[in-house]
Amino acid sequence: MPAPRAEVTAFVALGANLGDAGQALREALAALAGLPGIRVLRASRLYRTAPIDSSGPDYINAVVEIATTLTAPALLDALQALEQAAGRERPYRNAPRTLDLDLLLYGESRIQSPTLTVPHPRMGDRAFVLVPLHEIAPGRVSREALDAVAGQPIEPCQPQRG
């Protein structure tokens, strides 16, 4: 019998801009916490942002830190299954969405495959990723990175949890 896999800390970005986006993120967080091999460690506040390279209503975004025994490809599969369950459609690149779950970081791994790139290739360009990531893991985001996205409007949707 193989030994159990050691847990890896990973960060996942959550976003939605169709329907009740805040509720979609709360439900996705609960679904993520219920998956075998995943423990939710911390979640950021919800943030409202204008679409970037996209269209439609404002997005609601967050970042969650998890501990997982899943491999990175298995975690990606689980995230995509949650998107599908939430009615995610992909009619064209950056289309408005009911739920978007992006694997940002998987431990210290660097992964480049046809289906997965970690760290996420565009995370450093997006305030809607860096601001909530900095909230829950300040050591993962430099001041320079935050300054680089300071011109992108982002505002909390809910008060910070104590």
C-alpha cells in the first residue's frame, strides 16, 4: 500500500461575474472545503473589480489558501469540475462566467504543461489576484508587485473578518 501523499500548500483564485457572484464564490468555497484531500486554511475577503480583458458586469474575486494531498493536475481537475457544476461555459476567451477557479501556486512547484502552468502566468498582472493573496499570505506578494497593479480599481465587498 503506497504511503499517503504529504500535504502541499496551494492558492486558488475564485472569481465570478454572472448571477449572484458573491453567493457563487461562497458556494465554491464550501464545495472546495468538502472535497477529499483538501483542507481550506484561509480565505480572503470578497473583492469587487471591473472586468480586465473581459466584458460584462463587475467581478467578485477572492483567494483561498488550501492544504492538499492532491497532485497539481488532480487539483486542477477538481477545480474544473466545480466550475462545470456551477454552470461554467467557455464560449470564447475571457467570456463572462458563473465561476472561475484558477490554481495560482502549488507549493514551490514550477509546472509547465499543455493544461497547467504554475505559478499562474498572469497573476502578477492582476490586482484582483494580488490584493486578496496579499491579505492572506503577505509574504507571497511584494510591495513592488502591489505597486505595479495599484492603478487597477479593487474594493472589498465585505468587512474584514477578525
